[in-house]
Amino acid sequence: MSSTTPEGFGVRERETLVVGAGPVGLTAALALRSFGRPVTVLEAGPDGRQRPGSRAIFTHSQTLQILDRISPGLGAELYGHGVYWNTQRTYFEGKEVYAKTYPDPAPGTYPHFTSLPQVETERYLYERAVAAGVEFAWEQEVSEVVATDDAVRLTTLGGDRWQAKYVIAADGSRSAVRKQIGTRMEGGRDDGWYIVVDVDEIEQPTLPQERHFHYAHPAVQGRNVLIVPFAGGYRVDLQLIDGDDADKFASPDCVRTWLDAVLPRGYAEQTSWVSTYQFLQLVGHDFADPARRVLLVGEAAHLFAPFGARGLNSGVPDAEAAASAVVLALAASSRESARTAVESFALARRSAALFNRDAAGEALAHLRPSLEKADEVRAAAELAPQNEAASAWLEKAPYGPRGVHTAQSVYRY
């Protein structure tokens, strides 16, 4: 990445600032440029920074369509470099209880998703943003935000000062901007622990390009296991049970042991990233500041359990909606009309976030079931796969209700 940090001293004035150069911030910047508006992105990290791990690997078809809308051909580019797997299999205690292979998408249409590491998605977004004329300022970690009825003033840890008419905050789960404007995160944390591992493809692949979910995998003492392909490798999730030591299960020796138990020979030696996590289910009480000059998007506004891939795939529509609202506010004939545009964004995207949080919560409740729910799962497994309804329920329940709420708060024009 090449730096385009502006030079000069004093307060740097811009029309709109985006805080954060992750996929959601880059989407917001691209969306503003698609309207012909100037935009500067402030990123806390240095030029060329790399974050480890595949992270958000699923890009849904609706998200690809949004990206195509703001940068023609971008969705198709991501699809072309990602992986689309047609076959899904679900197992219970080693017995296959569901299997389905979908046809390839018709020519000229999008698949339901493409599976690509987040670092690759960011690279394509960044290249498009540079080509579109987005200005970048690196090593600009925001420490103070002051929003008034007329503008927003930002100060960084390094002492740089910025001022803009509007700010779109895409600075992630620990958002400094969110804290500065006083938005509270409402919800909770799941007590269970999970281990996620990236495994690179081996020279002579033996693992099929299929998504496999195992309830109570017998090779790992009844823990749930999810195996998902992405471009260049696989993600393997291990759900720990009560009493497990997360650090122990994430240690190199232990990871190799349980990967050897659930994957073909050779893959355990190809581990490239290991992380432990608990699921947060949080939504901001408001997606804009009281002055309606700062708009929160992506993980600055909400955090979901990853079932159904609702994080990035709600962050992208957040970003497009925020850019649309800013453009409407800039063109408004009165201060009240400008506030209404931002208010519309905040209400609509918070409603979408609450839907997605609750949907992910349903999946979470299925994967960490009560005794009654666990009995339902076992009963369904005894009927499947001959009983199609039981089989389909076992397949779909770990991901929550289908779809991601992507409703826009304003119309493009």
C-alpha cells in the first residue's frame, strides 16, 4: 500500500472523514466516491499493515451486489478469486444426517457467497479505493472526538487535528470514536469458548471443497466441529465444552492432536493461525452522536456471534447506508433535513443490527443447548437423514434464521 497522507500543520479540514481502513471503512469510502464526494480515511495502523488470520471469510451475494453498485465489477472480482463450495454435510456423532449439493450458479449470476480471507477482500477494496481517488492518512489513531451542530473535530494520539462536516466511524470492536460520542453497547457475552484455526491447503489435497459440520464429533470427545473451505485453505472451529482450558486447546501440540483427529493426514502441519474467542452479542444504543454528525458502522456499532456470517455482511450495507445519508445531509437545504437523513440511517441500521443479533443468538442457543434442546437434537439425529424435516433442521439451526438483514435507510439517487 502506498501512503497518501496529506502534509501540513494545524487543523486539516475535509468534507467527510472515515475512521478505519478495514473492509467496512473502505466500503464507506468507495460509496462516497461513487457519489462523487471527496473522502479521507484515517487509519490507526501504518501503511501496509497486515492482520493475521482469515477472519471474515464469507461474502454473501447481497454484499457482492452492493460492492458492484459502488464500484462496478468489484463483486465479480471477489467472486472470481474466492471459493464457492456446492456441497454441505452435517454429522451427528459421526453419522451423516444431512447432505446436499447445489448446482453451480447460472452464467452471469452470483453464487450465494464467495469464501475469501479478509486480508484479500481488503486488498481488492483498497486497490479500488486508491483508483477512485480516496485519500489515506496512516498512523492516525483517534483519541478525541468533539461533535457540534456544525462539524466534527478529531485529535489523534500523535497530536494531529482534523475537522470534517461528517465522520463515518468504522474503527472496529474497540472503537475509540464510539466511546468518545457516548454510545453504549447493549447485550452480553456467551460463556463458551471456541478455537478457530486456519489450515493451508496441502500440496496434494485430500480434503474436499465442502462445508462439514459435526455435532458431537466422536474423535474429539463429543465436541462440535465446523470445517469450511476458503481460497487457499480451510477454517476449522472447535467448540469447547464446560471445564475445557481454552489456552491448552489452542497450544501448538494440542492443536496438532485434535486437527489430526478431524482432518486427513498432513493438514495438521499446515496451521497458519490459531485464535481463541468467546461470542459477544452487542448492539450500540444509538448509531449516531447527539449532533447527528458521526455515524457508526460495522463492529463500531455492533458485534455478533459469527453464525450466519452476519458481521461483514451487515457492515457493508451499514457503510453504504451511512455514505448515502451523508450525501443527503450535505445536500440538505436545512439543518433539520440534514439531521433527518442521519436519523433515518441510525434507526434503520440499528433495527437491522438487532435482527442480526437475535438471529445469531438463536444459532448460539442451538449450539449451547439446554438439556431439553439437546434431547431434541438427538431425537432429530435418530430420524435423519430419512426424515427430511429433521435432517434439514439439523443442518440449518446452527446458523440461525436464513439471510442477513440488509435493509437500507435511504435511497440512492
